[in-house]
Amino acid sequence: MKQIRKGVFETNSSSTHSICISKDVELTIPKSLHFYFGEFGWEFDTLYSASEKASYLYTGLIANNRKEDVEKIFEILRGKEIEITAEEPIYENRTYTNLKGELVEYAYSDNIGYVDHSCEMDDFLNAVCEDESKLMNYLFSDLSFIITGNDNDDSDVDINVDYSHDEYYKGN
């Protein structure tokens, strides 16, 4: 901690998310799964359902411009005869004038959800996108879950389980 002003300490507090993916467990595979955009920031919550976990994954992939991984995951799940539906991002073109006076165009969307500091998700996203069994265990094991929270108080986002699992942490 760095003292910035006399008698006042400031920190860079932010969201913290922990992801537990169980290994070698029975899976509960649904007939259909809907991927939607969610809001995953500083709130304290634990996400257990396949729907919530799918939303977290989908929101993180889209936020990191990984549409090709979304398609890969959908193809894997359809290959398991799971009917997949998903919210589609809606983009509009916008412009702004930069400091050099140049007009800059960009695509904007306000319907793609939010994962606080989604750029910190790479280890998790790479793991589930590169390993089909890890993806299936993440989505469909009743023992896999996500703990969301923040580092502003003493609440715990540590994973304390007594079964074989992989663990990922998204902080910043």
C-alpha cells in the first residue's frame, strides 16, 4: 500500500473471480443450453448452474474478441446433440475525434454484458477452449462453480474443496 495523502491510504481494489473445474465426475448434460450475456463484476455470488457458467464463458469470450472460440465450443456441444441458442451481439458504428483531430471509427455494443477486467481471463478461456473434457466438466459438472467478489473486504473467494479439480483466478 502506498501513502498518497497525509493520513489516507489508497489501493487498487477490484473484482476477484475464482473458477473451480472438477475432474473425473459424472456430468449432467442438458438437451439444450442458452448462452446469454451477463454482468460479472464486484458482486459476491457463487454460480453453479450450467446456464450461469455458460453465460460467464460466453460473456468473457465475446469481451475478448474470441468469436472463433465461441463457434468451436458451439460445434463441440452440438456434436454432443445439445441444442445451442445464443444472444447475438448488436454492434453499431460510432466515431470520435482523437487528439490529432482525426475522425476514428469503432464498433460499439451495449448488449454484450460485462466481466470486470475480462482481459485477465486468458488462462481460464484458453483451458476450456483447448480441452474438450475440461469444457464439459466446467459446464456440466455439479461440482464446478465460479465465485465472484472483490478485494474490498474480508470475504473469501478462495476455492476450498476436497475433490480433484483445476482452479483459475481472475483478479487484477
